[in-house]
Amino acid sequence: RRTAAVIPAAGRGVRLGPGAPKALRTLNGTPMLIHAVRAMANSRAVSLVVVVAPQDGATEVKNLLAEHALPERTEFLVVPGGDTRQESVRLGLAALPADITTVLVHDAARPLVPVDTVDAVIEAVHDGAPAVVPALPLADTVKQVEPSADGSPEPVVATPQRAQLRSVQTPQGFDRALLAEAHATVTQDVTDDASMVEQLGVQVVVVPGHEEAFKVTRPLDLVLAEAVLARRRA
Ligand code: C5P
């Protein structure tokens, strides 16, 4: 039984504003990707981390991994990514050695996930759940709308009960064969890996997520992430 983490880090990060690919932007001087790699490697159960690099950035990512202190017991692989997150994850999965039985998929854009959350996901998979996602209740009420292309006010279609909704984070944990099957068969556009497994008809379960596992997407998220890091060091 061996666990690997695949980190899709090939996105441009357009919503963050102009600059380097998102995963290579720094938080308090260290690239977001390095924070994310450490977050996975800090779990004693993770023995391999596969980083899916920006298409033209594999060498740069290899250099970054060599420059930064990382746990010695962990193995690292770097592969170039694809045009979509889904394709990047598929390329990462294709690089896994045969003896990996559990896979985590973790967004480079969630650099500050605590190790306890990572361990809770792995433990749930090892306890027999084939697909596990960390998630939190929502603060906002969510409405489904009919999107308008021209900027006119969007009609509301429905308001799902907030108490039944969860905001889903990563790392998402899977039985390796199941996730490989999902990536081989589901072609529809999705925004997370668990939804591909859902489409196979397999039950996905939720474990408690963590506030600090938030996704760095917009400029304000960089401010928050640096504040969290400063507080950890204090
Ligand atoms: O765009 P979004 O925030 O959903 O991206 C989530 C993660 O997927 C990020 O870590 C990003 O680098 C990664 N990604 C990727 N390949 C792409 C697009 C996104 O690895 N083509």
C-alpha cells in the first residue's frame, strides 16, 4: 500500500492578474507550488509527489524543487501539463509507478492546507472509502441563475438549501484504479476529480475541510495567504 500526491500546477492563473503562472508566484518569498508540495510531503503517508508543471515550465519546476528544502523520504517527479486541469491530472496519473494504490489530487493553488486535513483524507481512503473530499459549510447563500452573455441582470432559477451545500477543497483522495478509470472514461468538462467518480456511479464521501485550505484565485487571496503564513511563523 503506497500513497502518491498529484499536484496540477499548470494553470495560468488569469484571475490573479498578469504575471508568472499562478503556481510559480511567491507567498512571502517562496513559490506557491513549493508551499503546496511541502503540504503534501509533510504527511508521512505520502511517499511520492508528482508535480504537473506548466507546459514550458518543467525545467524551472525541477530547479525549484532542487533549490528548496523538502522531506528526504519523499520522491518527486515533474511532468508537463495540459490545456485543462483535467488533462493535467490525467498526465500526472499516467506518470505514477505501478505500486501506488492511493492517490491524492491537490491543487497547487491551495498552498496552505494543514497536514491534519491531508492525513484525514488519506485515512478515510485507507478505511475503505474509494473517493474522499474535504469540504466546509458555506457562509454565503448560493443561487442558481440563467447566465447572461450580454451583462443584463441574470434571472434566478433556484436557491438550494444552504445547510445541504458544501464548499469542496483538495486534496481529494481516491483508490488509484478508480480514479484512473474515471479519467479514462469521463470526457465531460468538470471542475474537480470527485465529480468524475460520481459519474461512474461510485459514492463519494466528505470529511471536514479547513479554512486554510482555501484556493488562491484572486488578488485578495494572496493577501490572506501571506497573512496566514505570517501568523504561523509568529
Ligand atoms: O483554474 P483553477 O483554479 O481551477 O485551477 C486549479 C488547479 O489546476 C491549479 O493548481 C492550476 O495550476 C491547475 N491547472 C492545471 N492545468 C491547467 C489548468 C489548471 O494544472 N491547464
